[in-house]
Amino acid sequence: MESLIKRAAKDLAESKYAIALTGAGMSTESEIPDFRGPKGIWTTNKEAEAKAYQRYELFLNNPRAYWEEMLGLQGTYGTFHEQIRQAKPNPGHYALAELEALGLLKCVITQNIDGLHKKAGSKRVLEYHGSVNAVRCISCGSRFAWEEVSLDELPPRCKCGAVLKDDVVHFKEPIPLDVMEESEKEALGCDLMLICGTSAVVYPFANLPRMARFHTRRLFAGLDVVGYKTNVKIIEVNADPTPLTHEGVSDYLIQGKTGEILPRIVEELRKA
Ligand code: APR
């Protein structure tokens, strides 16, 4: 592990445009359960997972019922939001914020809806699956803080007249266009991608590392050649190997806890 931590510090120091991609494994050390780890929310509650897959459809078909359920939610989803609001950043979040402050990390693209990267001081954060801290208009894309939105009438409406939804992106819900486009630009433009605490099984997020690793060149109509980009370093920090590890999309996996490994990488960089 130590040699890989030193290798990651060296790779980061030599990078010109490093970004981080993160998942729920960043926040388990902040007492927020992940989804697919041994004690994950979906691992331990398949019914909750099935319900999560229907939530966006409910919103589209009956936004009032969606809001009544979401606001009154008990059980996993409601408790989950409560846990998130109480949570504090952990050393892993602070380490990524420090890498940004050192000018070594340009952006964090997170699947997490807990807002802990921003709480830890990261400035450029793309919340790929939205955030519990905002409400979004599904038509014009405007985002509002909860306190700006009146919930006297359900569903609440945007100034543009469309129905508002909490900013959290549900299964089958499109990724907000602004975040999607910016994330793809970052993935295509980076020369180092630090992937922390994600099982890398949910798409389209899991496409981002593949966009960084492979490029497609059109030889002629109908024949595209997929090339393996060797000028990008993809490093995983995760408790377990993922499909990115098995498929050789990442160069190496530092296996262990994000809250321990990431601060060690920062320490190595400070020593250099
Ligand atoms: N340090 C390192 N890795 C960890 C830690 C930790 N402290 N805790 C958990 N992990 C690993 C788990 O082993 C797992 O491989 O982090 C990964 C978390 O994977 P998931 O639980 O699948 O979470 P994530 O990849 O973020 O899920 C993606 O799925 O349900 C949707 O929208 C939800 O954004 C979420 C998406």
C-alpha cells in the first residue's frame, strides 16, 4: 500500500490537470452508509432499492403524490436524508479539498448527494446525482435552496411555471444537462483521474473513466477505431476492486479506506 501511495503522490505532482471522481465510499467514514458495500442500503434492503427505481416515474405521473411521499418519508430514504443532514466531512473529504488548494486537483465530480465535499472546502464540485440541499426545475434547470421554495402548495412550481423537484437524481432520471456536459469535458480533458469510493456500476457516471481512458477515432464512415489512451493516469482508491480494476480501465487500485489513504497521499506531497 505504501509504495502505491508514494506512486499516486508522484503521479499527482507530475499531472497537469487532475480531477477526482467520488462515490458513497467517501462518506461511509462520515457515518453515511454506502449502497452496495456489505452494509449498504441496497445490499441490506432490496425493497428500498426497488422503490428507488420507481421514484422518478412516480414524480412524472403524479408529482403531488411524489412530494407528499418524499416529504413524509420514513424508512430508508427519509432516515437516509436525516443522516446526511447531520453528517460531517471526514479526512478523505478534507484531503481532496487540500489537493485543490495546492492546485493539484481541478475538480471533484461526485455521485454523492450529501454536500460533504463543499462542506470540507472543495470549491469546484460537480454534483452528478444532485444534492439533498437544493430544489431543481426539471424544465428550465434553475436550482433553489429549500428555504426559497414554498411547500404550502404541492407540487411547488418554478417561476417558469414548471413543476419543481428535489435536486436528487433518481434512477432513470436524466443527469442535469449542465452537470453532464461539464463532467464530460473534465473527463475528456484530464490527464489524471483519482476515483475514490465508488463501485463504478451506475451509468452514465461509470462512463466517465472510460471516456478518459479510451478515445474513438473515425477511420472512415462505419469504421471507428477505439484507442487506449496511455497519456492519462487513472487511480482507484477503494475498499474493493471494481469493474474498472478488472477491465484495466484504471492503472492501479490502492485498496483500503479513502479517509486513511487520501490524507497519506497529501502527506507524501507535502514532504516532496
Ligand atoms: N473507503 C474506501 N472505499 C469504501 C469505503 C471507504 N471508507 N466505504 C465503502 N467503500 C467502497 C465500497 O466497497 C464500494 O465499492 O465504496 C464503494 C461504494 O459503492 P456504492 O455503494 O455502489 O456507491 P456508489 O458507487 O457511490 O453508487 C453509485 O448508485 O444508488 C446509486 O445514486 C446512487 O450515487 C449512487 C450510485
